[in-house]
Amino acid sequence: MKRRFGADVELVQGGGGVFEISVDGRLVFSKKELGRFPTEDDIAGLGSAWGALEA
């Protein structure tokens, strides 16, 4: 993530099977809401989410 998007990534351990990805404090993916883990396309799209949040 650092090389591709210039992003620092931190794993924050949670509980209850919740898997969420936030960019600058904004939720961009939630397994809890969608009922599934992210696909490769979802992860590739995080670069777009990062850029949209920086604009």
C-alpha cells in the first residue's frame, strides 16, 4: 500500500468477525455491512477512494 498509494497501513485488531477498511478516518469497506470480504476489485478501488478523499 505504501509503494502503490503512498499510504501508511495499520492493522487494528477487532472482534466479532468485523473487517473494515478506513481511509483518513472514513469507512470505505465494511464486511459487516456487505456480508463478505473485499474482492480484488474492491481492494484495487481503494486507490480511487484514497484519491477522492484527498481532493
